[in-house]
Amino acid sequence: KNNNILYNFNVNYEKKTHKNIGIDYNPEGIFKFTYRIRKKKNKDEKLYKVCNKYSEWREHVRSVLPIAIINYDDFTRWLFDKKRKAENKLEIAKIALIPIYIALLSVEGNLYEFNFLNINSMEICSIVVLSFSVVILSSMKEDVEFWDDIIKIAEEKMIESVQ
């Protein structure tokens, strides 16, 4: 059973679509090159739906949300559970990174103090660790924002279907 397709809702496809909102809107320079690569890889929108605006994505999601399921409440609870898990992962990552930063700074300080490292290698090491941290945390934050957006759209659609 594929855990990424539940309630006839393809999580991976929708996450990729959300992540790429507006990425192909009016590409110029080097972005035209990457646009062509993405267009070739995403032929017939198999990887994600191309949406240049949030409103386009919103309408796309509204069209694929499974309103016909027997218990829509179960679906929204599933969405909230996914969001809660994404928030927990983000918090755990933040908590885990703090000791790493402290260890990095104290090791670098000690190595510099005993002239084992020069200032350039310390800066490079710090930049690398911080860069990886930013990429990881921003990806996790993007995941939480995805679930926030999906929940908002699902709740709107549920209210509209009741009226």
C-alpha cells in the first residue's frame, strides 16, 4: 500500500506542485536553461502540476480534493495529523542543531587557540554547517506550510459542500 496516496490524494505530487509554484513564471537568463530541463523532466506534468500563481495551485487542489469520500472529517483529521508530524520533525531538527552549533564553535575555538586551524578553514567549516542547516530547516518549514495550505483549502471546500 502506498502511504503517499491516501483518500485518493497523492501527497508527493501535490507537495512537488506546491514547492514549484511560480518557479517557471517568466524565466530569464540562467533560469531559462533550468526551466527547459524542468520542462523536459516534467513532460505532461507527470512529476508536478505547473502552477504560476498560488491561486492556480489552490484551484488545482480544490479540483483533486476527495470531497466525495464518506467521512470528510477523517480526511481533515488525517491532514492535521500530517501537519502535526511535520511540525514535530521541524522542532526536533531545531533542537538537534543547537548542540551541533555549540560543539562546532567550541571545537573551532579550541583548534584556533592552539593554532591547528587558521581562520579561513574555521569560517569555511561554519559556512558549510550553517548552509546545510538552512537547507534542511527550510525544507521542513516548507512541509509545514504545505500542510497548512492544504488544510485551509480542505476546510473551505468542506464548508462550501455543506451549504
